[in-house]
Amino acid sequence: MFESPWHPGWIAVTIVGFLIWWPIGLALLFFTLGSRKMGCWSNGDRWQNKMERMQWKMERMRGHMERRGAASAFGPPSSGNRAFDDYRMERCGVWRTQQKEFHEFLAGLRHAKDKEEFDAFMGPAQAAPADSAERPASGLNVMV
């Protein structure tokens, strides 16, 4: 009955174990995961399976790149119309340039605003030492 680690009976027993007392459920879960009946260990040599999977993924990626063309493998997908693709690439380049210029413009505006706020803040602070030089020195340093 419990030949497969994912048999509904094992799952039910593990859930009941968690409901009764969590260490029992945890022990059953670790037993299920640790048993050599898991799918990744049942097909013979693990490393051979891993290498075959990696080879399959590389072949799939190579086929994908060949279908799209090596030059456009990392660009936007082709629409099938070469003239439109060229136009789109040209417009995207113009938009990137405009976006860069706009970000630089915004940075300049932020800098000008920060400078204006700083100058407004420092204006009274710079005027204060001139006022204190005109006042006679007293023993108390009281801020007015």
C-alpha cells in the first residue's frame, strides 16, 4: 500500500501526525523525503541524470537562439517584418536618448531646487553673525 512516497496514505498519515503532535508529522515528513524511494534517486546514477538534463537544456537554448538568430537572441523578439524591426530599433534608440536627457534635466532641476532651499536656509544664518558683531558683548550667550 505504501510503496510510493507520495501515496495518498503516506500524505494522510503525515497530516494526521502533524495534527496529533507536530514532531511526529515532522519525523514522517523527513522519513518520506529521506527515503531512497524519491523520484530523483530511483533512476540510477544521479550525476548522469543531471548531465543529461543540462545537455537537454543547452540544446533547447541553442535551438531557441538559432530560431531567433544569434544577433537578436538578447534583443526584442522579431515581428517577422524586417522594415518594422529596423524602425522599432531606431525609435527605441531615440527614446533611450530622450529618456537619458530627461533624467539629466530632472537631476539639474533637483539640484537647483536643493541649492535654492539651502541658500534660503543659510540666508538668515549668514546674516546672524553680522548682527552679533554690531551688538555689544555680554556675558550671556542667549539666542534671540
